[in-house]
Amino acid sequence: MQVNAERHWSRTSTLMWIMLILWAFFSFGIHFFVDQLNTIKILGFPLGFYMAAQGSLIAFVIMLFIFSARQESIDRQEGVAEE
């Protein structure tokens, strides 16, 4: 049982760190390059504006769904899923 708990935490921790890095990228990384992104236009709007106004929020929602699905998969594989 201890081996399963350690493997479960290891996989959960890895997933958490990946999501944290992606969150930091979409929260801060994209916005550091706003001036360069503003040279690209999408539907007449500069990409930097779009990423600040909508893109990061969309990325966060997608990340939530991915995290939830992956965590559920990890829980089921390790035998700790809630029924």
C-alpha cells in the first residue's frame, strides 16, 4: 500500500508542477512579450491585447479541465478514485 501511495503522490506532484509552470507562463510569460505580440493581428486585434484580455483566461479554463481529467485518471490507476 505504501508503494502505491508514493507512486500516486509522485504522479500527482508531477502533474501539479507541470500545471503550475503552464499557469506561470500564461500569467506572466505571455505578458512580458506583449509589444512583440502586438505586431501580429488576429481579426484586426493585436495578439498581445487578445492574450491579455481573453487568451490567458481561456488557457486557464482549458488547464482546469485537463488537470481534472488527468488527476481522475491517476486516481483510478492508483486505486484511490472516488466512486
